[in-house]
Amino acid sequence: MKIKFRNLSYIAAIVSVLYVSSGCNEATLLGKNLIPPGDLVNATDTTITGIITRNVLQYDSSIINGYNYYTKTLGSITADPVFGKTHAFVYMQVGLPSSGFTFDGVSQTLDSVVLSLSYLGYTGDSTTPQTFSVYRMNEPGFKIDSNYAYNKPLKYDPSQLLGTATVTPLTARDSVSVYGKKEAAQIRIKLSNAFGNELLAQKSDGAFKNDSAFAVFLKGLAIVPDTVQANHKNMLYVTMNNANTKLTVFYKNTTTDSLRSTFTFNSSTSAHSNYFVRNYNGSEAGNYINTNNPLGDSLMFIQAQPGLVTKLTIPGLENFPNVLINNAELVITQVTVGESDQNNIYSDPTSLILRQYTNGDSTKLPVDASGGTAYYGGTKQVVTNFGGMMISQYKFTLNHYLQLLIKKTETNNGFILMGYSPLVMDVNRLKAGGGNHSQYSVKLRVIYTKP
């Protein structure tokens, strides 16, 4: 643990001048209003460096994405030089319009069959295309009451390609007109006529008897992104539990044109899952994973789960002097080299999560987190770095934790730092200064007074 001390009673008179005269100085990056000016007298400002940071993969098998997790990530990022590749597949079922269903009239003739996915948005480059292929699934026991781990690929038949579509976020965001009626934004994939005619041939006492019988006929649909093309720079979000997530058969009979029957996703009976996989080969982050460097990693690579997290250790913090902690703030600062990091394309997290290790891999939120986000922190702030560039910074308040550590009622087992997303799986990411970064190292700034 390296500690730099500054007696604040000496600098109290000139601190306001420093803040005004330097827009990119250390005070700006470390937090210029850590304590009120009236408390500066007799206080000591301590900057703790030498924090050991290590990047590790955390593939938590407890992360599940079936059942009630209806929002899905779909697509393939293949052009991120910093964090590598990410692929997201969607598996889903649809249900019958009704039990004992039949198509209207006699002698039905297929016009087309279309799979629609209700579109929520995207992250990344809005202009680059994604190509999706739909396959017939053959996963045994694919059913609604199963929660599937995010890293479990489900089975589909590569010979049963039903259709493909190429879309961009710019085109997917628009409403669509179906038979002259506007429908909300959706990804639409036209499926083969052979599959449509197979649907038309089913009977009310056979595959269309009920949803269970239909699931035997059509176990599910796998929506698979193209993972080979090298220019993919976005990821799309869709939702299952929406009327526009559906399989629609457009047809006519001997008396009527422009008919359609809709097989919608049914939250009570339709299974669904997300397969989410990352590949760091050839990326910058790949050079910093599980290095076992005794001095730690100079850079931190942090993602929304599942993916890369950082373990932080502050050696000797348990030996901090017996003082009154006014404020203790852990500061994480983004490192960027401009366009080559593609931060203009890929988003950094709106907040980070810091958890305290207890024993082994068990963790808990530090006691300071009970004060809520407004007190504890972790929310992204935009600051100006030494080069005049706007970057992201994250700060966590550890007052109570450090005070308890001094009292020997807490342990110094270190922390784990990870990205946050309201989604079960996401692709936001952050490259930040590690413990031994030359300019933007992670720091613990402590201001205290002697009792």
C-alpha cells in the first residue's frame, strides 16, 4: 500500500484557486469536493495507490435467461479490437392461435410465412448490418419450465434452415405496414414456402390439437446470427412477451384473399432462451486475462455480466491508523486512446458494481452500499482527463467499510468490480486504469482526522 499525505490545513487557503485554474488536474479526476471546505482544518488527505488489480473471467452458471427473462440479446459483435467477439443466439417457441386450430376455408394457398421479433433497440453502430438465420430446433425437452444457463447452446438442425434476413438497427427501428396496417418495430424474417406449406397441412386433431402437440411438431426456432463476417459492430435487443413476437402465415383460400393466422409467443407455454458467448482471442483484453502478474494488471477490462471482471486487493489496508474517517473514495478512471478504442461505438456502463469478498469467492455488498446509490456511488460521471478528452469515471464511498476495518470488525479480503446492466446479458464495456497504470491508476482517496 502506497500512501501520499497532504495536510489539508495548509492547502485550505489555496484549494479554491487550484480548482479554478486547472480544469484537468488531479483534483478534478479524484473528486474536488470530497469533504466540505469547513472540515479541511486539521484533516489529512491520503491517496492510496499500489492497489493490485487482476482481470478474470467470471462465467457465473447461476445466470439464467429462460422463464421470466423475456428480453433477449441477439446478434454478433466481431469488430471490437479491445474486447473481442460476442455472439448471442435466441431460442424460442410459439403457440397455437387456439386449441384444435384450423386455417380458414378450404384449399388454402400459401402467400408467405414470416417470423417477427418485437424490437426494443440496439447498442453499437446503427448502420452496420446483421444477418440472422432461422433453424428448426431439435433440443430434447425444450419447455417453458426450464431455466437454461446463458452458456448452454441448445440444439438445432443445420439442415433445417427455414429462412434468413439482413437488418440494421436503422431499418429495424421503423414501424412496418402489414396489409395496410401499421405495426410497431420488429425484426421480420421471411421463412421458406416449404415450411409454410407444411404448416398449412397440419390438422386440428394432430399437431394443432393443443400447444403440447404443436411443440412435438415444432420443437422450437433457433435464431442464429452470422458469427463469421468481420464487420459486425452492434447488438440488438428483442422481447419475447409481446404481441409482435410471432409466426404469421399469410394465405388465401378459394373465396378470400389476404388471410393470415398468427402463432404468437405464449408466456405460459412457450419456452425461450438466450445463448451468450464471448471470445477474447486477438483482442487487447485477451492479453490481460489471468496473467497472475504479482504486481497486478496495468489495465482493467470490465464488462456487464457474463464476462470480464476485476479483482482488487489493497495490501495492508487493515493496518490503516486509528483515525476518524471523514471520507474514503475509490476512484476508477477510464483509459482511452481515442478512436482506436471505439468508445464512440461501444457504450461504457452507466454504473459499476463493487462487491466485497468475504471468504473464498463469496461476496457481499460493503456496508456502505446500504446508504443507497446516491451515497455509495458507482454511477458514471463524465470528467476531463489530462489530455482534455471527456472520459468516464466511477467513484465508490467506503467510509464505513474502512472505519470498521480500523476497528477490526471487518476483513481486508479485497473486492470484485463488474459492469452493470438492467438486462440479464449485455455488451457494455470499460477499459480503465489498473493499480499500476502510469497515469490513471485506480486510487483510494481517504480524508481523515486524528481522534
